[in-house]
Amino acid sequence: MSIPFVEPFRIKMVERIKMTTREQREEFLKAAWNNLFNVRAEDVFIDLLTDSGTGAMSDMQWSGMLRGDESYAGARSYFRFEEAVRETFGFPYVLPTHQGRAAEGMLFQTLVKAGQTVPNNRHFDTTQANLLVLGAHPVDLTVPEGDDPLIDLPFKGNMDLHKLEQLIQELGPENIPLGMTTITNNSAAGQPVSMDNIHQTAALYHRYGIPFFIDACRFAENAWFIKTRDPHYQDKSVREIVLEMFRVADGCTMSAKKDAIVNIGGFIAFRDESLKQKIAQNLIVHEGFLTYGGLSGRDLEAIAVGLREVVEPDYLEYRVSHTRYLGDALSQAGLPVYQPIGGHAVYVDAGRALPHIPPTQFPGVALANALYLAGGIRTTEIGSLMFAHPDPLTGEQILAPMELLRFAIPRQVYTRSHLDYVGEAAVTCVKQAGSIRGLRVAWAPAVLRHFMARMEEV
Ligand SMILES: Cc1ncc(COP(=O)(O)O)c(C=O)c1O
């Protein structure tokens, strides 16, 4: 018997989940304006909306929480957190924030002015929005193969270095206050970025005097892909690979809700003490004092433990195999799965699964809703509802490069039989694909519209 993978943990506490009928789900979806963000979690059976903050913490993280020092200033928990960040990433300075978007907000509000441009391999929705609200321009420069769901290449999340250099020369480095790269590249199907590409991106930014920051949310998964896909790194430990990735960066923003396996938290880390001092002033106004930044001492303890546990090879091997298992199940169900399968999520090419629905009618949202009706499964669109935005020059809507549906997998939460169940619901959906209808936006806010949009079937 060949076993695809075995969970390297056993379960100490369970949370009941409830199955609903299709008729009930039709009512819930109608009441939610066809937007799964508006559906109550208790009306979802398997929740693959996001891997962010939805993981199950370990016994060591929970026991760490009991040690939480809740002092306002200089808490012991802060120093344990600081030590874990230094040990993992090599940055001497760190400021905690309540989550990743606050880290981005603090960094951008300090460094970026209206009219300036920030390049990234691909901005996530919150990084994009944090720049747009400042009147700045987020520019995405993932390699072209990142937008091809079929080519099976190891590092499709890479930055297109040629386009990056062209952009810097066109705009002038004085108009680029910082440059970023996102590992893994969530909006480009969770694809990893190679070590060479991280180092070459850093060198290019630095050649033009531009500070380089990494969006580090899924740093451990990215390091695992480097270890398993780049033969030069097969004998290095994940810890060594992580240090080598970050050695060339000036800092990072981090949503600890991903690869620190906690339910809330984030941070910004840097090499430059003067930048830390500038950001700290803003942090105190918006997040909290330097040594807690919007978190409690117990949250900082859980992050410190999570950062050490997430780089364990047993955990990472399980994590990637678990995700691949779901990807294979969805492929077998007949859905066009983006290849290769990423670390935290499986992405389905909804544009190809529902060719009768044009991108302007959001095939990703249509497929997400059909899956919810079929089995109470919640997923999210990563396509034009999330990413379409007006061209800064012409005002025309720029659509997302791909209309994807993301099945994000919470860490250490679902078992293999849960994933089998998702595969079966996908089979039902594929059979009904021809009758699934597109949607239009009835109302939406100007920024981050997917979270609150009210949708109507066309
Ligand atoms: C790549 C990336 N950057 C930033 C964020 C924002 O993090 P948070 O949700 O903690 O604000 C996310 C969240 O999903 C993400 O995936």
C-alpha cells in the first residue's frame, strides 16, 4: 500500500463542523449577496477561504501563550519574539503589528509618496490597496510563465528582471522609494521564487540605490521549494536557506497568520535602525507601543514558537504533500488545476473551467459559489473581482492576468478525508459546469471590493 503522506501530529482538541442541505445553502448564499465573505462560518462545512490566521496552533504554542508577559513596555514576551525573528531572518530590528497589512501600511506610509511606484513580482490585495490609498502605483512584474497555468516549471513566482530594470530606467530610481518581492507569490498561484531570483532582484534594486523588502508571509514554504526543487540546496537546512534568502534584503513585512502559524499577528523587520525609529513613531499612533504593536504578550509568544516550528522538515513535507493531495483530487475531478501546485493552496483556472463566462462576469466567483452549493465548501476568487483596477493613465479597467479560484488550506486543520470530500464536491460541480452563470457587481466599495461586494447573477 502506498500512503501519500501522514500527518506529523495527532489531534488533542476538536471543533465540530455542521453539514447543511443544498436548499439551506441556497438561502445563505442569497442572503450573502452571492459573496462567500458574507456567509457565516458556521454555515460552511469545509472552509478553504484562506490559510491566513486559520491554522491550528501546537501544544507548544498554547503553552507559550500562558507565559505571555502583558507589560505595556519591554515585556519578556517581546524579547523572546525579537530573538526568534533575529534567529530566523537575521534582521536586527523588528516592530510587531497586529497583522500583515498593518506592517505594509506602516512601511509605505513612512517611505512612499503619492505618484511614486512600488514594483513587486506580484502585490497581494492588501499591499496593492495600501499603495493605492496613498496615491502610489503598485506594478506587478512576475515572469510571463507565472500566468500560464499549464507549464510545469519550478519557480514560476520569480520577478521578471528584464522588465524590472526597464521600469527603473523609465521612471528613474528617485520615483521608486522601495522595491519588493513576495514569497511565495500568493497572487500568482502561490508559486515560489528561486534563490537566484531573490538575490538578482536585490542586486538590481541595490544597483539603483532602491531599498529591497520581502513580503515574507510564506517564507518557510518558499524555502522548502528551494530545498526540494533546486539541487544546489538539497543538502542545506531550511533554516540556512531562509537566512540566505533574507541576507540580501533590507527588511521584510510579515503576516504571522501564515508561516508563523498563529491566528493573529505580523511584523516589520529591518537592518536600518533609523528606519525603525521613523516607523516606530507611526506605530505608536496607529498600532501600539514598540514592544507590543497591536498584539498581546501571549500572541508574541505564540509567534516566537511558531517561527521555530514552521521550519521543521517534517512539518513542511507534510504541508506541501497535503496541498498536492488536494490538487490531485481536483484534477481527477476534472478541474484545470494550475501547475505546479503551490504550498498553501490549490489554484484552479476558473476561466478555463467555465469558458462560457467571460472575465468581466467573474468565472472564479461563479465556480466558488457553485462549490459552496454543491458541498458547503468555501473558497475564494483570485481574479478580476479581487484585482481589476483602473489604469493610472487611461482610467480603463485592467483585468487580472488570470481568473483563478483558490482553495487555501488552513495549517494542521483538515485531514485527508476532508480533502477527499472536497474532491467529491468538485466532481458534482464539473458535471453541472455548463449551467453555472456569471455575475455582475451590484455594489462594491472602491478599494478591496471583493470583501464586501454585492453580486447578482447575470
Ligand atoms: C502575500 C500576502 N501579503 C500580505 C498579506 C496580508 O496579511 P494580513 O491578512 O495579515 O493583513 C497576505 C494575506 O493573505 C498575503 O497573502
